[in-house]
Amino acid sequence: MQLAKDSARGQWVEDAVMAIIVLADPGEPDHGLDGGRAVQNMQLAAWIFGVGSGLFTILNEDAMRRDFKVPRKMHIAAVVVFGYPERKISGEKKNRKPLSETVHLNEYGCGFDSKSLG
């Protein structure tokens, strides 16, 4: 698959069922945010149907533009890759950091917890 060859770190895309190159128009306000929203919505929609996804943003831009005829005026925001997981997807609980370590209240370093809301 040409997309795998044009990727700096996404060679794993070669085994994917489908991949989408997400483009954003840098002339539009918030184009980066819009690209991220598009990626998130595609991934959430796929998850509902048991389709897994991943993305990569480190790529050989010149090769991708040439091979997929991406115009210079468009920004390549990401490549979203879809496929069927080898094991069943479940809603198993992840071992995540507590909110107090990742969310800050009013300023960085002021950890958030439910007691902070009063």
C-alpha cells in the first residue's frame, strides 16, 4: 500500500482495512481544530460498530502530496486508519491517572479534585 510507504512511522497502515487522509484548509479559521474534530468523530463512529482506529501525523509530506494528488494549498492534518481488532473490543476500565494529576484548577499545578468545586 502506497500510504504505508509515504509514512515516516505509520507502516502498520499496510494491514488496515481503510485509511483516510484528513485535509484542512489553512485559510479557514480554526482549521487545525476542525481537522481534529473530524478525526475524533470518525473514530467514535467507528468504535460504535466495533471498528478500531489509530492515527499518524508524521509522514513524508512531499510523497503523499505527489502520490495522492493533495494540493499544496491544503494542510495534511492526519491519517486515520481503521480496521478490525484482533481481540474483542470491550469497555474495560483503563488504568488512568487521577484527575488531580491531569486537570488543573485556575492555574497549572493546582490539581483538580471533586472537593475543589465546593
